[in-house]
Amino acid sequence: MAENLTVEVVSPEKRIWSGEAKMVSARTLEGDIGVLPDHAPLLGVLVDGTVSIKASDGSDQSFTINGGFISVSNNRVSILGESPEA
């Protein structure tokens, strides 16, 4: 079992954050989701809300997202958000 996720939060203009994480939580059209290492592949549509990341170094990162997409595959999480703000 993998211990970490490789996470990248990007906007159409730039990379906002990238790094290793223990957990990612976000709100999709289907509801709130939590992503841990070895999560099943997923492609979801994000709604306005907060994406929270529990980084491997113990820090917490939060980003306000105004819609976008989340992709999970092979312990990689990609979040493309419209106007993400820390």
C-alpha cells in the first residue's frame, strides 16, 4: 500500500500547489469526497467550495475553488480549479 499521494492544484494560468499528501478532500457534484492513497480511479466535477490537503509534512493546505475538475489515478491527484485561492 502506498503511503502518499502526489497532488497538483492548478488553474488555467499557473500551478498553485504541488507536493506529497496523506489525504485530499473536495466537494463534487455527487457530494464530498476524501481521497487516500490507493484510491480507485476517479474523474469528478468540482463545485464551488474548499479543497483541503493534508500534506505529508503535517501541514494543512486549503484552496477555495470556483468549480473545476478532480482526477485520481495511480496515487496521483490532479485538481484543475477555476480561480483557486489559498
